[in-house]
Amino acid sequence: MKAVKKKRKSILLRIAVFALAVYLVGSLVNLQLDISASQKKLDSVNEQIREQTLKNEDLSALLDSGEDPEYIERMAREMGYVYPDEQVIVAVNGN
């Protein structure tokens, strides 16, 4: 009788240990997937930060060059201004 109870306890213990192991492995896999997704988000945010930093540097350079005559002339030409004696030729065919 004791041998049967001991076998039953042994089987129940093995089942419990196996269930715990399956649960732990599942939890580890889930955590690894979460870490991977978070790493991708972090990489994306770091890329956005890098791009924004470059844009900020460009804007700072533009602000610093606001007194530059070449910059002022280029901006005026982009806005359509011309010198008084200058003739503007527009290519109709788009070239």
C-alpha cells in the first residue's frame, strides 16, 4: 500500500515539476519577445533622435548664416526676386 502511495506521489511530483518547467520556459520566451520588441522601438527612437539632431544642426547653421549676403541672395532668388536689370528665362518644357 505504501509503495502505491509513494509511486503516486512521485508521479504527481514529476507532473508538477514538468508543469513548472513548461511555465518557466513559456515565461522566458514571452520575456525574450518583449525584449526584442522593445529593442526595435528603442532603435527606431534612436534613429529619430539622430535625424532630429541633424535637422537641428542644419537649422542652427541657417540661423548663424542669416547675415551672409550669399545666403540672403539665394533665399531671395528662391522666393522669385530678381535684380532690376535682370531678365528671367523660364523653360516651358520643364528642363
